[in-house]
Amino acid sequence: MTPSQFFRNLQRSLPRLEQEILHTVIQVEAEKFHAENFRKKGFTDTGFTPWTPRKPTKKDAGKGKRALLVKSGAMRRHATKGSVRGKQVDFNFPLAYMKVHNEGGKAGRGKGFTMPKRQYVGKSALLEARIKNKIQSLLNKKFKQ
């Protein structure tokens, strides 16, 4: 194969390769990362930040400790499912309470209550490094063929 043929083939395969990278690398790695944050009960960027523990209530007396942010599992399921739109992977907050849990702030629970930040989705240096390594590995496999 001549160099010009190689570059023509490369140019033709780039759109398909870009979609494959979005679907098989970025989306999958981000979903695994967000699920891992729920399991570890914190968020990892350049270091691990554990979630603020829940304050015990009278209802909790005599019961075992329930995991943070996982009463029904709905938030965890929604937070770990990304969708590819165009040339990006989106992780949105379809449930009204997801954003306040992720970012903290006023939660509508009465005067003076502020929800502590318990981030599980967001920009992360660790996630970006994982994605970069996976993409590099995928590209190396593709170009060796």
C-alpha cells in the first residue's frame, strides 16, 4: 500500500472510527467510572473525595446504615447511563433531585437546609486519563491491521 492510499483509507475510515471511539470508549469508560463512584461513595478527580455522611434521624434508630444516594437505585441507574448525541457523550440529570445531590445547595426541605455536595458525575482527571489510554490502545489496534 502506498502512503497516498493509506491516507485515503484513513480519511474514509475516520468518521466510523470517531463513532466507535465515542460508543465503545468514552461512553463505556464514563459509565464504569460513575458506577465506581457510587460503589466507593465518593468522587475521584486528582484525588478521592468521599461523600459527606448522612446525619442520623429518629427514623434510622435501630436500623442498619443505608448507602448514600441509593434508596431505590433510580439515581444510580440514571447517572451511569450516558447517551451519545452527535459528537459527544451526555450524562444529564433526568430526575429533579439528581443535580442538587451532585452539586449541593438548597434542596427544598425547609428553611436553612442545604444539601451537601456528593458528586458522582463530572470532569475528572482520572477519567480523562483512562479514556486517553483506551483510545490510544484502540487506535494502535486499528493501525496495526
